[in-house]
Amino acid sequence: MYRSVKKVIAINDYRIQDEFDNHEQGVLNMASYLDFGIFNKLKDPDVFNTARVSFDTVEWANGIDLNPEFVYDKCAKVPLTEEVSDATD
């Protein structure tokens, strides 16, 4: 069973902060994926900052989305009280 994304916020340096249905929180650094295929379209900060929850995963306004298992597995988990700017990938 995969975890559903319940909240997403685009933050600096092509990272997204995610909260999951089990109340875990994580930060996913997307920078290393932006040179591959369709993810190249997320290099524009205005586009990247449109990240939102769609169904149970992350989607951008241009229709690009991520597999929810990928989001959960690749997120650097941080306590809900930890400042996101201090989280590392």
C-alpha cells in the first residue's frame, strides 16, 4: 500500500514539501530530475511553484505528475515540527 499525498508546498531550490496520509512529512528535491524528459518543463520557477495535490499525488498546472510511491520513497522525512529550510535530501 502506498501513502497518499495530502498537502504539497513548492519551496526553494526545486524542492517540494509533502505531507502524507499517515501524518509523516517530507521534502523531495526535484532538482536532479529536471534534466530528464518531461520534467525539463518544470525548470521554470513559475511553473514549478504551481505544485498542488491532485487525487493522491503531486501535480503541476501543466499536467506533469508524480507517482505517489515515488514521492513517498524519495522524500527526506522530517518531523512535522522541523523547519523545512533545515531539511536536507
